[in-house]
Amino acid sequence: MEKQQKNYVLAVPETHQIWVQGRPQPVGLLAALLPDEAWVVLSAGEGSKGPRLYEWAWLQLPDETEATSQRARWVLIRRSLCDRSERAYYRVYGPATTTLAEVVRVTGSRWKIEEGYQQAKGEVGLDQYEVRTWRAWYRYVTLALLAYAALVVMQGQARAQEKNVELLVSGSS
């Protein structure tokens, strides 16, 4: 990805090693050593109960080559507001001018995908397959996701139509 200069945010385990001062260190240890002023409260996006607030910190990793001076690598750490020992870790690559808020927004966008997956399991039975071969599984999942996509499009059209009706009713009074 980096050779093709493709930006990414990749979840990594607490034991993921990064090189610091010539030695590999687990990201979990580095996160535990961060001072309180390194953490910033930011929203990772809107959830069903409002903004998903977490504490975030990041460390820029040293450049391995001079050719990537306009690009940078970071370790991003998310910490729960309620339980500071509950953390998630990410490797990030992107333009050197990227801000922490931008990276947090991109990291939080994965929840939309997970929500869609959960809805597809409930609405069209994405997780109800009973197949034994890859080809049958592929066909089942493709059909289920196509059905889910059709439902999402129809739902969006219905909402737009309701909005138009509300505007017409409120405009005529």
C-alpha cells in the first residue's frame, strides 16, 4: 500500500511491534507510557446514542526513506472514557499534513460498515446460510447483499418522498 502511496488505517493488536529508538516495542506498552496531555477527546462519528466519544493519541513513526517525506506513518490509539485500560490500536499511513481529527473520522467510518453488516444479517438473513461449498456460499452472500442493497435504496427513496410530502404540506399552509 505504501509503495503505491495508498492511505490506510489498519487495526493492529496490542502486541504489534513498532521500532522506537532502534528497538521493537509493543504498541500497548507505548500507549501505557503516554502522558495525560497526549490524549484528546474526539468523536469517532455519530452512533445510535449520539457521538461516539473516546480519548485518542497518536505517535508519528520515523521515516524509513527520504522519498516519503510528504507522507507519514503513525500509531493511533483509542482509549475508552470509562475504562482507560480498554484500548484499540491502529497503524496509519497518509499525507504528512493529516490531522488527528481527520484520522479519527476515517477510523470511525468503519462502524457504518459494521452497522450495515448487522442490518443485513437481520433483514435478509446474511448469516443464515447452510452451505458446504465456497461457490454456494458466494452465491448466497451475493444474493443476500443484493437484496439488502435494494432495501436500502428503497428506504432512501421512501425517506426522500416523505420529506417532499412534508415540504409540500408545510408550504401550502
